[in-house]
Amino acid sequence: MFKNTLLGVIAAMAFSFSSIASANPAVFGNWSAVQQQNGFTLTMMASISATQTALGVKCEYQGQAVVVSGTVPSEVTASQILLKGSAKETKSVAGVECSIDVVPMTFDYSLNGDTLTLTAQGQSLPFTRVK
């Protein structure tokens, strides 16, 4: 019994290491995407590494800015970013409310130069590398 359990653990570890090793290292780093509508600016930020992803949102309206963020464990493969944890934060300043609610999910990604496009649930969002 111990031998089979130990082999299972070693196999799981080998799978985990091979998944990280097969990730495209160009996806690691800092990314941002900006959306504007009706005087409201929403800047989404992502800092992606092999084992965790930090996500942030900056909400701006009429000179007020509010930033919220969260960091979750993640895994990056050759074509996907798997968020494996949850984070939630809401802040309000002078009538501007900003929220982030990260849940476990999988994003397909594609890279084209300094553009990282994340796709989930049929929707895509291009991010630009922050240099």
C-alpha cells in the first residue's frame, strides 16, 4: 500500500513539474488592459509567475482612483493559466466603488509579441506587457 501511494505522489509531482516546465516563459511578467466607457476608466493588471498570479483593478472616475487586488495560487501550462484560489476585495472612495472577485477558473491564452490574450467562457481580453 505504501509503495503504491508513494508512486502516486511521485507521479503527481512529476506531472506538476512537467506542466510548469512546458509553460511558455514569455507569459510570465506584468500585464495590463484598459477599458473606458462614459468617463469611467477600468485598468486590469496581472502579474503572472509559475506558481501564483496577482490580479488588480484600478477604477478611475472624475479624478478619483481606487485600486483593489488579490493574489491566488496558479499554474501555467503551454496554453492555459489555471487560477486555483479565490480573492475578493471591494473599496469605495468618494463615490467610486471598485471590486475584484477572483474565483478558481481556467483561461486559455495566446501570445503575439507584447500582447497576451486571455479567453474564458467565450470572452477574450487582450493585455499589453508592462515594461
